[in-house]
Amino acid sequence: MNLNERQRKVLKRTFLDYQQTAEFFKNPLIVQRAEGLYYWDVEGKRYFDGIGGIFVATLGHKHPRLMAAMQRQMETLSFVPSMHGIADITLDFIEKLGEVTPGNLNYIKPYSGGSESIESAMKFTRQYFKQSGQPGKYKFISRYFGYHGATFGAMSASGTGKRKTAFEPQMGGFLKVFPPTYYRDRFSSWEECNRFCAQMFEDVIINEDPDTVAGIIIEPIGNTGGIITPTVAYFQLIREICDRYNIILIYDEIITGFARTGAMFAAQTFGVMPDIICGGKGLSSGAIPLGAMIAREGMGEAFYGPAADDVNFAHGHTFAGNPLACAVGIAVIDEIVEKQLDHKARELGDYLAARLEGLKQYGVVREVRGRGVLRGVELVKDTHTMQPYPELGSALKRTALKNGLVIRVDPTWFAVAPALIAEKSDIDELCDLIEKSLIDALERVKP
């Protein structure tokens, strides 16, 4: 699309996430409306939303059930002073979410999004140990290439170097190990590589002193590393390590939660339970900001007691548990459960993965990864050397928009996460657009 002078002028007064405004001017997108699986820009061009916003629109855009829930709540109550009380609809949301969380993970605090949920989980973990007789436990171990949010604590837990260097020094007490994809070419099998990478957590814990390590934070499927999908044994080993050293295991399910991987949570997809789940994004299907920290119920006991003991969780946010957001969250959960969208995600995901595997015919796809409808495709120059192909990714980002397609493109991989309202015919449309865009990109970069 073309930008007029007013749009250019206003764009120079703000900034776009993780991109230069001058670069955005070369391939701009200004969205005017959205519905279902599609966006329309200000010129009326339609785009297939192949990434659910940014892994957000689980139920697509402008879902009637969510709009109706928000409207009903808006007419009743839109805000509660959080230091004085709590909304009845917020209690309903906590109860509803606790009905679909795995195991005894039903100690819940709603927030305004994923970064707040991550910050809360880390503060909760540190204070939990201070009030449980182990005040020296404060360090967190996470992974390089992981992304946990843009606030300082979440950023310090993240392993995305260039996104952090402008704000250094980072907060202390955060350590990193590498994800399995980093070492995969050094092992004879993916399974062996995953066992090695899981063991790295214990090596760090031992050498840091287990009495100083509070938590491990990981995305079950790592987004910014290219939809990194470990083995089940990887999670089992990390769970055993956490149990051995009394360490809290935190799953960042901001992207993987709420049916996207074929179960309500990726914890259920992989069959290994954490101590805390952080949710966001798809919890409101993008209709309104909403997140949640979901902990083992027993952990909450450390924050319950006489006023004289002063053991309340020393944390809060103005819009945490907002009534409008909670009403939408209830509607999202009800829609997923009633329509069995977790099962649908498995079926659609298998079909989507098979279609994406077909792209291997072009000789530039190393691997298709992911679970359910969360899938990633790694791009290489050829399948013999497996050399990364960032030029192709950069070209694909441009050709996709030109062809009316919105997907997540990193220079060496791309990801898709279509909404669960999609049918097989929609997956065909998505994959046809991806294939056309890949062919167009190859024509741009290959002599």
C-alpha cells in the first residue's frame, strides 16, 4: 500500500515494534478493520491473518460471542478499585480458568497481558521462597532465543540479545542455557541432543549453588528461536531436576496456551506439569488485554496468614482482573470447551503440517516444527549444507504482504498460527498463499 503525507508525518511521531520506521515505509501496512480470518487495510485490500494477530486471535477477529460478553459487562461494571475490592465477574473468571487448568494449578491472578504475568510469576516465586524458609533462592534460569516480555524483569529472563543490548545492564540473577536446536548438529539424534540440553539446567544449578536458584522459565515451544519444539523427555528431565533441588518450574504459555497446541495448555500436550503457568494473548483472543499467572494452589498458602505476619503478595496492577477483560476471558474459555477446539487444533494442525511439508519440494526447507496449529518452517540455502538463508526470509516478508498474507517471518524461518475458527479450506488458502509468496521470494533472491 502507499502512504500519504499525513500518515508519514504521524508515523514519524511514534515507533513500530522492533523495526525501523524508515524500513516500514518501504513495505507499509495500516490496518483499518478485521473480521474472522482477515484484515483489511485503509485502501480496502484484504489480508489472510495467518498468525492470529501475533499468536493472539485464537477465535479470529470480531468474534460475536466475545463482543457480546464485553458489551454486557460494559453496561454493568467496567472497573473496580483493586486495593479495596474485587469484581464478581473476576471471581467468575478465576473459577472458570481453574476448571480447565491442569492438575492443581488453580491459584490464579489475572493481569493485563503476558509481560505482567511473567513479572508476577518471578516476584511470586522470590517472595514464596523468602516466606518459606529459603530466602537465598532468587536466581532464574531460562534459555537463549527465548522471549518472555518487554518489561525489565521479563526482558532479563529473555535470551534475545539484540532486543536487550540497548537497555543494558540487565537485572542481576538471570542465567541462560541454550535450547536444543543450538546443538542439534553435534548429536546423532534429536533425542540425545534434548537430553544433553535438559542436563545443562542441572549443571548450572549445581555450579551456581542450588540454594540460590529459585526458578526455571521456559516456553514449551520457543517462538523467537523458530518454533523450537523439544521432546517429551526434555520436559520430564527438567521436571525431575526442579523436584531434586526444590526449584519452581515456570511455563511461559503466553503463545502456547488456550488450545493452540492441541490441548488447553502445552503442559498437557507434553504431559509434564510445571508449578506456574503464565498466560496471555489467546486468553482474550485479542479482543482486550488479558493475562494470568496460574500457580499450584499450595503455593498460595505462603501468602495467607494474620495481618501481623505481613505475608500478602506485595504486587499489583491497576488493570489486573479488569471486569471487561474477565468477561471476555470467560467467553473464550467457554467457546473453546463447548466447541472442543483443542481437538480441532490437533486435526487442523496435522493437516497444516502436511501442507507445509509440501514446501520441501523447493529445496529450501530444513524442517517443519510445532504442535497443533502453531507451526514453524526453517529456511536454508540448500538441504545438504543446511546453511541459513536470511535473504530468503527478508524477501518472503515482502512478498507475503504483497500477496495479501500476514505471517511471522524471521530471516531464517517463518511461523503460522491460524485461528481455530479455520476449516481445512481455509488452511488450503493459507498454504496456497504461503507457497505463492515463497516462489515469488525465491525469484527475488535466486539468480
